[in-house]
Amino acid sequence: MDNKLPAMAGGKPIRGEYLAFGRPVICEDEINEVIDALKSGWLSTGPKTELFERRFAQYIGSQFACALNSCTAGLHLSLIVTGIGEGDEVVTTPMTFCATINVIVHLRARPVFVDIRRDDYNLDPSRIEEKITSKTKAILPVHLYGYPCQMDEILRIARENNLVVISDCAHALEAEHQEKKVGALGDLATFSFYATKNVTTGEGGMVTGSDLSFEERLRVLRLHGLSVDAWKRYSQEGTGGYDIEVPGYKYNMSDIQAALGLRQLEKVEEYLKIREQYWQMYNQAFSEIEEIITPSEPNNGRHAHHLYPVLIKSECLKINRNDFKEALHQENIGTGVHFQPVHLLSYYQKTFGFKRGDFLNAEYVGDRTLSLPLSPGLTPDDIVDTIEAVKRIASYYRR
Ligand SMILES: Cc1ncc(COP(=O)(O)O)c(C=O)c1O
């Protein structure tokens, strides 16, 4: 890219103040709920976590919800409680955050990638069956950007091949497939409350499901493997005694995090509406720009509209996606790349022999995807600035 960017060419950037990507919205009621947790004298997993779990399960329509300190922890424990271990194969998508795949490797199991579809960017169910072997134990769909996967197809394949389904719903809290929350489908589903997510607890996660024997094991494993949690040991209910039947992990959520989550969850639908409005503004503005491919919408479900990913058609421009991102940065607009396909990351290439060319659709999207600002904390003017900047860069670098 030459260094004469549109911002410089025009004398000054489109925005005066930098537009940070994914800044969370924290209001007085959330701050007060956290203060309440701090003043209560109980900071770790306790009554606020329990209440958050109950309300979360209600929202999703699942039998239970188990709160953790991250979605990564949720994926790890979900694989453990469904019996995934050394030598097992987990069928999943390369177009995800590394966390989805790292936990498979932690258990000495093997990630088996299925390429994505070019319309919804999710793993292609029609290509799953050819990857199933005697070692396959699970399918791990990721509802990328909030677009629900074709769960009816995935569940049918799982049923016919005796596989478990663990859904990565990090982006898909509000997403539905055929009028059911995706978090209520399959065996287990995991959620993220990382700072940029639709509901945040700063850091945090949740696992939902319907089989109560999974719930029991999740609760034990999230806290060292203790037979009785701290709330029961130290409160008036407890005797102080405990046992360890299995060495567990330190993956529990604190009541400080749950306090934030409780108040955030109350606003989940209101915030979704705002993101939907901005999503439509972007779609409309970019519909006639040939260099930009806009994201699609499901026709048999609900998109969670977590991220707004455009594909930058570098073949129509003098610059590539990374240059486009840098040009937006110079216009004072922060963006994100979600994600670099996992099979192109060096550990995965070295360990499993993956190479460029293995998953062409994931590579096409991974090379071009760019997430524009989409948060309920933004104003319509922020979206207009972003649109203007994208248009200015696209026309400046048009071939
Ligand atoms: C698709 C996906 N899965 C899993 C994770 C991990 O979430 P956490 O940071 O809560 O562990 C992320 C985080 O951004 C993600 O985007």
C-alpha cells in the first residue's frame, strides 16, 4: 500500500476521535450490582452466581447452566464430561478462534476440520459425514459471528453416528435455529462473557445442557474436583468437610462477575435490537459497493448479530484486507479480524500437517474478513462515519 492514504490525501481523518472496536456498555445499575457483591462479604462463587445461572438457563431454554471463568474453560470441561480423550477425533470448523481447537489438543484428541460454506461461513454439514471415522466422538459446531449453524442436519448426523454435539456459542447467545436457541440444542453449549461479547462479565463463561449428569460433573470439575463447593463449606449450611474423587480445575465464576452478568442479561434483547439497526445501516450502505461482500441472514433462524463481518474483495482493489484495516485505523476507526483460519496457524501446521489449500472456503473468508464496529454503545453517527470511511477507502483503492 502506498503511504498516501485517503485520510492523508483528504488532509484529515473522517473521525476526530478514535472509534474503539467492541467497547462494552457498563451502566450505573451494573456498577451498583457489583458494589452490592463487594459489600456482601461473599466474593467468590455464591448466591449471585446461582441466580445468574438460573436466569441464563431460563433465557436459553436449557435444563441447567453452569457458570465458569471463560468459554474456553467451558469447551474444555464439555469435552471432558462427554468422554473425549486421547486419540479421539472431534469434527469442527477451521474458521474459529484458536480457543475452540486448543482445548481439543489439550486432551490429546485430534481436531478434524470440515470446510465452511461460503454463504454463512459455518461448517458445511454436507461435508461432515466424509470425515467420520471409527475414532470420531464429537461434532463441535461454532455459530460464527452469531449466525446459527444448520443444527437439524448436524444433530441428524450425530444421532446416526452416535456422536455428541458440543456447540461453541461464544458469539451466539441470542441465536436461534428454527425458533429454538442454539444453546438449547445438542448435548452441551458453551458461552463467552469476554469484554466484547453480547453479555459481558469482564471475563467469564457458561455451559448449558439438558442432561443433569453432565451438570453434576461440570460443577465438581469447575472447582478442583471438590465434592462440596465453597459456598456450602463455609456458609451456615456446611460442615467444612470435603472429598476429591477426581482432580478438577479452577474454572469457577466469582459473584463479582455474576453481578455484572445478571444486569447485562436483562438488557440482552434491547442491545440486540440496537445492533440489528446498525447491521441494516451497514447492509444498505454497502449493497452497491462491489469491493465489499456483506454478511447474509439465516432464513430459518435468528442471527445474534454479534459481529458485522464484511469481506474485502482484494481482487477488486489495489490493497489487501490488512491494508484496508490499516487505512481504517488511519481514519480513526478500529476494526477486528475474526479470524485467521486455525489450520494456517503455525502450531497446527507443524503438528497436524495442515497447509494452505486444505480448506479453500475458510481461506477465502479468512483472507478477506474484517469486522466493523458493532456495539450498542455506539451512536448512529459512529456507524455513518464508519460507512463513509469504508466508502472512501474502497473508491480510493479501486482497481
Ligand atoms: C468462537 C469463540 N470460541 C471461544 C472463545 C473463547 O472465549 P473466552 O475468551 O471466554 O474463553 C472465543 C473468544 O473470543 C470465540 O470467539
